[in-house]
Amino acid sequence: MGSAERIGQFTLDNGLRLVTAPASTGQVAAVNLWYGVGSRHEVPGRTGFAHLFEHLMFQGSGNVAKAEHFDVVERLGGDINASTSTDRTNYFETVPTHSLDLILWLEADRLASLREGMTQEVLDNQRDVVKNERRQRYDNQPYGTALERILGLAYPEGHPYHHPTIGSMADLDAADLDYVKSFHKAHYGPDNCVLTVVSDLDPEDVLARVEKFFGSVPARGELPETPDAALNSPLNGPVRAGVVETVPAPGVFVGFRTPSYGEREFDVLHLASAVLGQGQGSRLYRDLVVDRPIAADDGGGAADILPFRYTDSLLLVNMLAREGVSGDVLEQAVRETVATLAEGVTEEELDRARAILELDHLQSISGPSGLADSLSSCTQLFDDPTLAYTWPSRWNDITAEEVRAAAERLLVDDNMLVVRFDPETA
């Protein structure tokens, strides 16, 4: 029996979806929860709340003291973390299998009773933590505001993807306890959760344990309205933002709207991004790092694609200039190399791109935690956990002509945004 055939899928009466799969190593259980709430569910003036909740979920609930969730997992020698994106908030632990019941109880308790443990002191403390994170990762980091500026150009004001998950300082300052509690009530229900357990336990055994701890948690009552993510107009590029600040070298960030994650043409553009800027055999690396050379050596990671499920995704290219090279020269060279894809790609380039993407995918699911995350992702976004194993097959029949045609249609000035960072001059 293949790995995909050994996936277990169950839905509890309260709507929670459970996915089980065998672990590659025994005596370890990976627990992964994907809640269908991310920054796209926020409204103007209330940005950053999905990410703020990533922090608040570890600060105590009805039966768990502040930070005790972390302490329990660390005493077990396990791993624990969480993350927030546009489309989901994710919580995950990897622990010895004998501790699975304890972890399921901890997760069920904060789902059911987080609001009981929520205080103004906790909110104030975690708001300050998030604001400091924003300073460290965005505001005080060279090129740190690049993604925020890219999203601001790619999606219009008021669009749910216009802002980054970190949110704004002003919105974080305005967060109040009543709204925080209402956000949890609106979005954190078993009917908005995919729970994946990767272990060597029998699926029916896992189901019984999950029923025990999660079965009594009620589904949400009134469901919140999801902001409309439709794009009613083209980008009308090139659109650009210029930044002059303390950076070590000119930085060029070029982006293009692509079809949404899951569509075939997204897969085509994903391959195009690998041909363009993934690995030392990619066009950008060969042209601008080796042959000319005008770009700093980034090891071959100049292009990638941001996978957005519910709106247009973004193919992004970013490169830094070598000493003595201006931002204008680097930007023009990047745009010229991108344009060469519309002239065609070789079968050799396409094979190399498939190999790179497939290796990345296989490495991402090689351990219990990564596999659990991929299973949750594919279930939450596509209602099909088997995609975690079969995703690389989507690239197999994509032709060089499809890549060329997609580049000719989408990797063009009319669909382009540019964010430029240039150093301050004395």
C-alpha cells in the first residue's frame, strides 16, 4: 500500500477534520493544527490580529497557566512552534508518542477555553512582543519592509492581501480585549480546524483520542464574513516604490501577479521561477552573478513564488547589487533576464527546474512534522491530503511552450511591480 493510500480522514460531529498518516520513524508523534484564519480575514484598522493570536494562544487558557504549554512540551524533549500567513494560522508539536494524549488535551483546552484565560495584562504584554518583533524583522532590518511594500503595490487599498501578517503599529496599539475575545470566538472553532497526527498509531486509535479531547468542543455559531479577495482590475504596471535608507547595497525587488495557488498556470509559473532564479544553473545566477557579474552571490535563490490560494499569487525576484553597481543598472539587467523567458526555455532547463522543486518538496515532507504540515495544508486549502504525496506529479506534463507562453503573457511590464532600495548618500 502506498503512502497516500494509508492516509486516514475523519470528520467529527462538530466539524473538526482529522487526518492521520504513518510516521517514517517510530515512537514520535507530530501534531499539527491548521486553523482557517489568517491576515486575509482581517479588516482595515484591525490588521495584525491573526498573528497576535499566534502569540496569545500560548499565554494560558481555562486550565493551563501562562506559558505552561511551552514548558510541558520542552520538558518532554519535544519541539513546538506556530506560524501565521495570509490564509491560515498553524500550531504544531512533535513529541514522544506516549505524550500524545497530553498534547491533544492542551490543544483542545486552548481551543475551547482560551477566552477564560485572556486578561488585559496578557494582551498588553503580547502586543508589546509583537510590536518589538515588527521592529526587529521589518522596521530596523535592511530591506525589512520589502514585502510590506510589495503587497501594498500588488493589491489595492482595502484588499485583504494588501497588508502583511505582522500588521501595523497603530492597529496593534488599538487592539482591545473585547475585540480580541470576539476574534477568537469568530475564528477558533473545531469546524475551522484541520488536525493532523503523524505517528505509528492505528488511525482508529488516534480518532478515539481526538474524539475524547475535541469531541465536546462546540462548533462556532454565527460564521464571520470573509473579506472579498477578488481582483477587479489588472495591475496596470509597471508600478513602483523607491526607498532610500541605510542599506549596504542597492536592492531590486520585482514582482508579477500570477494565477492563484492550485491552478495549473500557477504550477507553470512555479517552474518558470525555478528556471529563472533557483539554483546556480538558473538564468539570473548565470547572467548576473557569474557572467557579468553585477549581482551579489545569493547561492542561487533569486526567484520564488508566494502561493496565495484565494487571490492572485506573486512571482518575486530579488537581487542585491555588487559593490560599485547602481540600482538602475541592476534593475535593468534583472528585467532583461526575466524577459528572456518569453523567448523560450530549453528541455534541460525544465528538467533541472522540476528536479529542484521536487527535491524541495520531498525534503519538506521527509520528517513527521513537515509531513503533518503538508497534510494539513492540502486538506485545509484543497480538501485533499493525498496532494502532500503527489504534488510533484503536477509538474511532469508541463511543457516548455507552456512556460514560454505564460512568461509572454504575465512576466511583462503591464503586470510588473518594482520595489527599489538605494543606500543613503553622504
